[in-house]
Amino acid sequence: MTTSRDLLFVSLDQVSGGAVEQGGLSLALAGAEVIDLLGVEAVALDGDRIVPGHVPSLTDPLLDRAASSLVRDAPYESVGDWLWRRGRGLSAAYLAVLEAEGKLARRHRHGVPFGAGRIVPADSPDRSGAASRWGSREPVLVGLAGALGIRGEDGGEGEEGVGAADSPGVDDDAVDTVLAAVHDALTQLEAVRLRRSVEQAAFDNIWRGE
């Protein structure tokens, strides 16, 4: 299992209705991939730049795809730039792969067309492993989930970015750099959403003559 897969299972299991905003989740998954690549020494950080290392043999197709998409020319890519580039549509990619592997299922309701329905985790060793890691309050997983507002049994769920301050500390400068970049990206995403909401409200008011 990878941190990114664990984060996806946590987001589906811990949030009511499984309704984590997909853009924010995609950014967090991209951050989790960097942390996983750091763990297998496929990358190192030079400041906030992702410096590719050796090319490991990765059994996870999604992480292998992440390693293959690294920028391998100096001055390399910042963690923030990676999050926005790699994160585009990433949550949908993870959902599709895990569903194809039989680790996710669709919960259908009467009258809902075939192929639609809410995606829920199927019982599997991968889901159990993610739950165990979450239950032990593993700092990296808790930090990433906290950035999404997932705060665990005591805190429940909240808005994106809420609850991160309550996460256990991570004793690794590189991982801290990635987590900080994820928080910054989520803050930027929320700012864009708010701006668009204000602009849409103003546009609607014009049409209503207000």
C-alpha cells in the first residue's frame, strides 16, 4: 500500500457520504505521491525542488506513473508546481484504478442509471491497512487528511485546511516541506473558489437587476 491509496480510503471511510471535494483531494494525493517517492529514494528535495533519484521498480501502477512523470532536468520542479500539474484529475484516476482492481464498489440506488452511484470501499486488506494506519494516528497520513479537514474520531470532519494544527508532528524536514506545500495549494484552491463564487453572485445580481 502507498500513502496516496491510504489517503483515498481514509477520505471515503471517514467523511460522511464520502464527499471530499475532488480538487482538494487530487492535490493531497499528489503530495502523498511525493512522500511515497521520498520513502523509496526515487526523489530527494533540494529546498522545495523535487530532484529525481534512481528509478526504482514500483509495483503500484499509479506511483510508477508518478515516477515516470517527474521533471528530470535542472532546475527541476518545485513541490507546489508538481501538485498542480500532477494533481489535475488525480482523484478520478485513483478511483478508476481502485475500482478496476475491485477495491472500490458503487452503491446503487433505485432509479439510478447503471454505472452511476456513490463509490464506497470494498472490504479488502488494503482498506484494513489504511484503517489501521489511520487508527494509530500515523503522522504523515493524519497530516494529509487534516489538510483536507478530516480530523478523525474526535474531530469528525471540517472545512479544508481545518484540523491540520492538531496533527501529530512529522520528524522529517522533506516531508514537512511537502505537507506545507499541500496546505498552501489547498489555500490557493479555496481562494480561487471564493473568488469565483463572488464573481458568479455578482453576475447573477446583474441579471436579476439588483
